[in-house]
Amino acid sequence: MIYLTLQIIGSLGLFLYGMRTMSDGIQKAAGGRLQSILNFMTGNRVAAIFTGLAITGIVQSSSATTVMVVSFVNAGLLQLTQAIGVIMGANIGTTITGWLVAILGFKVQISALAIPAIGIGFILILVKKLNKQDLGEFITGFGLLFLGLSFLKESVPDIGAHPEILEYLGRFTQHGVLSYFFFVIIGTLLTIIVQSSSAAMAITLTMAYAGWIDFPTAAAIVLGENIGTTVTAFLASMGTNVNARRASRVHTLFNIFGVIWMTFVFAPFLQLVNTIVPGDIYSEGGAQFLPGHLAMFHTLFNIVNTLFCSFFIKQIAALVTKLVPDDDPSLPTTYHLKYISATLQDTPELYLLTVERELSKMAIIISDMFTRFWEVFTNPKKNMTEEIQSQKKMEDLTDTMQVEITQFLSQCSLDNMNRVSAANVYSMMRITNELERIGDSCFNLMILAERRAKWDMELDETGIQKLFPYVDLVNQFLRFIRSHLNEHVTSENLAVALELEDRINRMRNILKQSAAKRMQAGANVKAELMYIDVVRHVEQIGDHCLNITQSLQQVH
């Protein structure tokens, strides 16, 4: 019995590893396209549903898609109503694995496909000159997935040799609606344990094919698996913002609602499936048709549930808004970049969008810091404690953001990314560091503004007026950075950045020479040296902006 249990666990492990390898390969091959698919989410509800379907079809896990959606809502990349549509589409997309297993896993000799697929994939990975490593990884994962399924089929004992098991299970199938809910709970627990609805579906299909469970029982377990798959996103939403928590609750409510209405039409719905799919499931030897019937049941249930709920997206959003009230409106005192990860299939290319959003926040903060400095510098007052404390908090925030974002990027598994995304990681690290240095310069400028007010320094009025166009140039550069952040900078845009940097440098030289002349003419030396410090720090911000632009040219 122990050996049999370990054999089943090992077979399931090989199945899951194959599914992840296959998913990683196709993600690397289509990483850039995944971002294009995500951009499609901003359309109408139909677009959002098809987006969820497409991404789940690629990553082979509705849990992974939903966790991504929660992450993007948390980062502000998606609105709640958009997320609801994507979650609905993900439920349809996850049925693809069931069809794959039902059609290939039980209709053909699996080992006849699995071993050659692993061999072909291994060759594509090994021969670097072919530049087909991503495709090879996908094919290898495909082979491992079905090899694991083959072992799983062989591990499940023949029910004919164990009539006592069938008799035992039969005790739970004769209680009408209570049996229905019992097996829904079993399906929920099974999915929570294996952390994959696709793997739970494979187990259910195998048990049904082996004759352990009948069609109604297997269908009830599949419904439970739909609920179990929501647990991952629910756990991932803990500690996120209010909209992310609402998105995860939508997933749970959506699937529970489906189970509730299915309770009233369960028997006729099963009969409908039996009519649509070739082969009478209730005839003698009907177990051979079970995989196809279950795959159709799973797909049809999710399509009907999605079609019905898609007309009530706004109402669903209003409901979860009431269930999950708004957070405390006070500003957070700490910053933490929450990396929300799916358990089995991570999608690093899409998770980088979370970083892009954080970089945009960082750019807004440093622009605000520069604006605050200039307002204070041109309107000095004796007591600047509040302004300094505010600027210090923002500078500390940029420091923390730099650490968190850099740590996140360094922990990204570059082996699970395509080459473009791996290169983008290094560019993002540099951009993060440059933004943090701008924050440091802005804080230093605020200290100089405080010093001017504290020491009651009288600066040359002409010199102050000459600073206005100089500061305006840097503000232009900061606006340029914010408008082009997280996108590929063209040669034309780089030329604009270089022109801005050149104008800032030329004006810096003029302003320094003017200060030197004023000192030679007998002006206050301390005041003029501080003036030169201001000019230097402002120019350094221009340097950092140019470095960011050059890094953005490497982003694709």
C-alpha cells in the first residue's frame, strides 16, 4: 500500500513537473506577446474574457492567471471590472488541459508520444545552434506531462480486482444532494492539496477511467476543483491593497455561484453533456467515454457560468466592494513590493509589469521632490522643519523602493525568462538606481534651501532669475522620463534627451562662471558657493535622466 501511494505521488509529481516545464517553454517563446495580450485587457468585457482564456491556455493554470490578475490589480495595472472579465476567461482557459488529457491521454498509447517528444525536445535544447531551446523545453515538458499521466494510469489499481473499494465508495453516492456537496468538497480539498486544478482534473479523469467513480461523482469533484483553485489567489491577496483582495474574492464568489446554480440542474446538465458527446456514458462499458464527457462538462459549465455572469460584471464589482470595505485612507508608513507568485507556474515576463508600475510611482515621487525643492528655494522661510521632514520621508521611500525593487529583480529566475526579458531586468535595475540617485539629489537640494533660509543668505537676484530656465530644462527632462518610462526609447527620442542634457550642461557652465565673477566682484562667498552647489545638484539630475534614457533604449 505504501509503495502504491508513493508510485501515485511520483507519477503526479512527474505530471506536474512536465506541466511546469511545458509552461516555462511556451512563456519564454511568447514572453513579449504575453504583454501584448495583457494590454488587450483594457478593452471591453469580451476582450477581458478572451484575454483570460488566452493567457490561461498559454500558462496552463487558472491559478497562475488569477494570481497574476490579483498582482496587476494590486499594482494598479488593471481595474477591478477588467480583472473580473479576465478571471472569468481564465476559468474557461483552464479546461484546455482537461481536453488535452482526455483526447491524448486516454485515446492513444501515451508512451508512444511521450518518449519521442522528450527525445526531440532534448535535442532542440542541446543543439544551441538551432536556437530552439524554448521550443525544446515546451516539447520536453509535453512529453514529461504525458509520461507522468501514463504512470498515473498504471498506478491506479484495477477496480475489478478491488470490489471492496467500489462498495465503500458506493456508500457516499446514494444520498442525493448530500452526495453532490460531499464530492464537491472532496474536489476542493484535492485541488488545495495538489495546488493545481489541472493536476486535480488529471487525477479525477484517471479515477473515472479506471472505474473508481461514476460520471455524476466525477462531475461533482470537478466542480469542487473549480472552487479549490481559488484558494491560491485568496492566499496571494493577503497583505495586498483593497482592489487586489476584491479581485481574489470575485474568483471565489464566481466559482461558488456556479456550483450553487448547478445544484438545481445537475442531472439534466449531465444528460445534455451525454447527448452532445459521442458515446453513451450510462451504457455497459461507458467508462471509456468518461474522459471526453468530463472535459465537455468542465468546459460547458464554465462557458455557461461565464456567459451568465458577464452581464453582471458591474454588479459583481459592487458586491465585492461591499464585502471588502476600503482601507484606512491614511498614507502607509512603510513600503513593501509584494511579489505575488503562483505556486506551480510563475510567469516572470508578466510579473515584470508590476515592477514597471513601481518605477512609474518612483518617477512621480522624485518629480514631486524636485518641485517641492524649487517652491521652497524661491520662497524661503525661517522654519522649514515640516518641509525637510516631508522631503526626508520621500527620500527614505525612494531608498526603500530601490532596495525592494532591486531585490525583486535579482530574485527573478533568469532561467525562466526569454532573452529579451532577462535583458530588461538589467535595464530596470539601472533605472531603479538612477531614480533613487535623483531622489538623493532632490533631498540635498532641499537641505541647501533650508541652509539659505536658516543663514538668511542674500543671493544675487539676477543669479536667481537665471536659475529659472535652468530648472525648467531639468523639469522638462523629468517629464520626458516619466512619459517614456518602461518603453523602448527610439533613436529620435534619445537625440531629444541628448539635446536636453547638452543644453543643461552649457547652462551649468554659464551659471558657474557668473557665480565666480560675482565672487571676484566682492559678493558673499558662502552664498555663491551654495549657489554653485545648487547648480551642480540640478545638473546631476540631468545626468541621471540621460542614464535612464540610455537604459530605456535597451528595453524591448
